[in-house]
Amino acid sequence: MIRFDHWMEHALYGPRGYYTTPRPILGARGDFTTTPKLSPLLAQTLASEIEGPVIELGPGDGTLALAIRESLNFFQRRKLDYHLVEISPPLKKRQQQKLNGKGTWHPDLSTALQATGSHATIISNEFFDAFPVRIFQDENELFLDSDHTEVWLPIEHRPSSTLFEKSWPAGQRLEVAESIHHWYRDQLTHWHHGTMISIDYGGSAEEIYHRRPHGTIRSYLHHTRLYPPETYQNPGRQDITSDVNFDDLKTWGEESGMRSTHYQSLANYLQTDPNGPDGSFKILHQTPA
């Protein structure tokens, strides 16, 4: 028996995890694609916000980093101090090849911030959605047995989350990314100046759970979206993700000494069609208070 977030962490980041094996996961040959691979507009808009060193979290295959560099003029590129935080050896290798080694790689944000003197523009695109989540329903929490069958056990302790401050219909499933809360607390200690720009699919609690009684957890395999119980099959061979609760990101940021300055849809940020493919994405700007 294993608690769901522990199972998800192992399936994504364990020795044979989805992000630690060399199989292709991005693009036509992979399981999903990302906004930077579809259009240069995101990179161009982010490039206009860069101030000082840049740290990109979870850079994928390096597409966004390369596009940001190409959006800058010659003198800006020469001054660009770009740092990438990546824990996946296969993805790090792809990033280094795509960027021709033009960057500095780190295993975590804390190390990158020490290298930049605590001053950085921190960028992430579809980073937080890959953090393990705990799943709750009424007064129970989800575990999986050895056959990947759901088992609901009484909650031993509730993590910090704005979700528990609201009333939900009986049977509503809720995901809490306690791992993100710990990340805010542990990784941003050395950050004293700059802006953190977080882009992910999700929204407020009301937005992400509207007409979704089974929650938002799902997986992607060869560009096919799968829901539980299929989500629990083939661990290590398919992406597992859930919508990001931006209410929690704001609250956890405040607890870590940050303030949220802007929160909007990605479509509005890019000044594109609000009903287009970016409509489900949100973008949050946070700074040290």
C-alpha cells in the first residue's frame, strides 16, 4: 500500500521514472507538446520582461530557452546570463545540445540562486503540474495497492491548502500539491530580488473543479489523455499530471515572504484569442516582499 503522491513521485522521478529515462516524451514522437514548441510568441513576451540573470525551471528540451535567446538582439544575447534547473539527465543532455552549451545547469533552484547572487528572473512553463499531489475525497485519502487499485483510508493529517476552506459536494475529489508547498519553503530561501513568472494550466479552485467531480488527475500517452484507473497503469511510461491550484500558489508564496503582483490568463498575457489553445493556461507573477 502506498500513498498516491509517493507513488506518483516514484512513477515520474524514480530510477525508472518517466522523466529519468531516455525515451522521447516531447513533440510528435512523444506524449505531449508545450506552448513554446507551437509559437515563438511566449518566448518573445518573456524576453521583454527579463531583468538580470534568468533561471528557467524544468526547461523541457530547451525550446523556450533557445527561443528567448533568439528574441534578444546581439548585445542582449552577449549579456544574457541564463541558468537552467533540470534533474533529468536525458533532458539535460537534450537541452545542452539544443543550446550548444550556452547556459549553466543546476540540480535545484537554491543552487542556481546562489550562483546568481540571489537576483534572478525565474521562469517556469508547465513546471508545477508535474509535482506529486495528494488526493482527497470527503474524509479519506487515496492510496494504491500492489495491483494499482484504489484504496481510500481515513485522513491522518491535512496538508496546508485553500481547498479545505471551501465547501464541496459529497464525493468531490481534490488534489493538493503538498510537494509544491515544500518547494516554496525550501528552494526560495536565497531569492531576494527579481520576478518569478509561473505558467501552467489550472486556475482558481472553483475553475479547476467546475463540473469535475473526479478531480483533475490524468496521464498522457502518445498524445492520448487517460483518466483513472488507466492513469495508474504503465508507471514510468506515461506522463502524470493535474491542474495547478493557483490559489495555493499565491498563499504558499505569501507564507514564504513573497507577494503576487499579476495573475491572468496566458491568452491575455500574450494578447491573443482568449478562446484559443492557451485559454486553459494561467500566468502568475510573484516577487520577494
